[in-house]
Amino acid sequence: MKFLVWLLALFTAAVTLTLFARNPGYVLFVYPPYRIELSLTLFVFGLLLLLALGYVSARLLIGLLHLPGHVRSYREQRALGQSRAAMMEALSAFFEGRYAAAEKAAVRAMESGDRSGINPIIAARSAHELREFDKRDHYLASVTGKSVGENTMRLIAQSEFMLDQKQPHSALSALNELNNTVHHKHVGALQLELRAQQQAHNWDGVLSTVAQLEKRSAIPGLTALHAKQQAWLEKLNMPQQDLKALTSLWKSIPDALKKESKIAAVATPSFVRFNDCKSAQQILTDSLNTHWDSDLVTLYGDCKEGNLLSAQINQAEKWLPKYPDDAGLLLALGKLCLNQSLWGKAQSYLDASISLQPSKAAYTALAQLAEKLNKPDDASKYNQLASMFN
């Protein structure tokens, strides 16, 4: 298409030149006493040349007037290029673990005039890794008051720094400030909040944060389970005012977690302390029927409420055919029979438990049995054997 246009222009120019060459016309300039006569063709070419010279002169003049601006723009672009190169060098060095080089490159980028908030963040993170906390805080302070995105980077970095230094409350303060500047918590902030709540031993906060992460499918199932299990264990380990408070806490635990061995192992002694053996027995039974645990079943013999002993023995003996060689189950049966004054069965179960796995609890129970049977020498022997266990 361009070729056709140029070809048409050449034909037009050729025809015009031919017409002017054959044109006998002339142009007369009179300024008394002077008189100048020019052919029309020469006048037209002269006029075109004058216009061309005028255009070139005007362009040169405009260029000269804009030259300072062009020079300034060139310098700014060159400085921007240098700062961007320094920033990329800082990022590369940081992720390579060369923190001193990363900090120097980030500072060089800032000195080149780059106002981006990422450079002081890189410098701050590098200084933190180098344990130069004063410099780190100085770099972070330079990001204050910038855009929302840069402020978010600052607060996330500050939270991570505080968590590394085991200052969870300072980290939570930074995260709360972040929540006030954004409409929606992002996953990275929630993950930091989970760490902060765990370090601060704020177990209700842990459960709330885990729930938010699960809602967004942003936490592995096993990790979430461990976090929730730890939170409920810690809450159960806290001293409860009375049985009502303990019962209320137990009801608030999800049913799936109630059957976990670790949860049941902590909850059972708490209910026993408040003489609620019925609840303790039910907790152990539900957990053991779901996940058998030889250590957990030993707690089954700790309840000494007379009305429940027969039912407990019956339940434990139902498990025995399935787990005949479980030392923990035999120990629990021995203790239950001892509390029920079934001396022969108690002796048999305790001896069987010791034959499989000697333990301090089994020898202590045998010593108690010997005392009940008025056998002081046997009681002394069993107590000596029990004392050999730490």
C-alpha cells in the first residue's frame, strides 16, 4: 500500500514539474527603483526551499528549547534503570542468602532515587537476618506513610521479625494494624497470626485462626488437627474452678477431638479430681473404642467409685479377648479388681501385666494387694521393686 502511495506521488510530481517547465509565466517584483523578474518555475522552487528551511529552523529551535527537559528525562531514566538493576541485584542476593550484599544493593537502589517501598523492605529483611536490629528498624520506619501495598509489606515483615524474636504480642499489634488498613485478611497474614497466637498461648485465638484458614483451604488437614488438638489440650490443662466449668469446656470440644487419645488422657484425670468417675469412664470408653491406646487404658483403673466398678470391670473384660497381651489393659483390670476386693483376680491380672511389661504402677498395686492380705513382707518386696522405676 505504501509503495502505491509513493508511486502516485512520484507521478504527480513528474506531471507538476513538466507543467511548470513548459509554463511561460513569470513573477515580477517591483520596488522602485528596483525591478526583479523571475520565471514562475524558479519562484515556486525558491518558495518551497524557503518553506523547507523555515520548517527545519523551527524544528531546531523547538529542539533547543526542549533540550534541558530531554536531558533531565534521560538522566531520570538512566537513574531509574540503575535503581531497578540494583533492586534486582538485591532480590537475587537475598534469595541466595547473601544478606550483606542484598542490603548494600537495596541501599544503593534507594540512593539512586527509587522511591519504591520494596527496597527498604529488602534492606530490613537482610539486616534482620544479620541480627542488626537497629538498622532493620530504621529501614522499616522509612516505609511508613507510603501506599497501602507497601504498608502491608512493612507490617508483614514487622510481624515476622517480632515472631522470630519471640515477641508475639508485638506481632499481633502489627497484624491488628494491618487489619485496619485492608478489607480482607489474606492467607499470609492469617498464617502469621496463627504463629503469634500460639506463641502468646492465646488458645481461643488459635482455634479462631485455624477455622479461618480451614475455610479458605489454606492449611493442611494434619497441621490444622495438630493445632486444634494442642489448643484444646492447653485449655484442658488450665485449672478449672469447678466441675461445672470443666463440663462446659468438655462440651465445647468437637466430638471428633474428644475421642483423640491425648485429649482423653488429659481430660480423664481432671474429671477424676472432681470425683466424676462416670464422665471419666465414658471419655475413656469412647476413645478406646475408637483408637486403642495401651497407655490410655491404664487410666481406666484410676476411678474408684464403687457403683461403677462392676460396669468398668465388665467393659475391660470385653476388651481382653481382643487385646489379651496388652499390659496396660491387664494393669487396669488388676487395679479395678483390687478396688472391688476381688483379690484373686487382681493378683492374676497384675502378675500377667508384669510378665508382659514390668511397671511401677503394677508393683505398687501388688504392694497394696499384699497389705490388704496382711502380707507385709510381700508388700515391702513389691514396694522395693516399684522404687526401682523412675
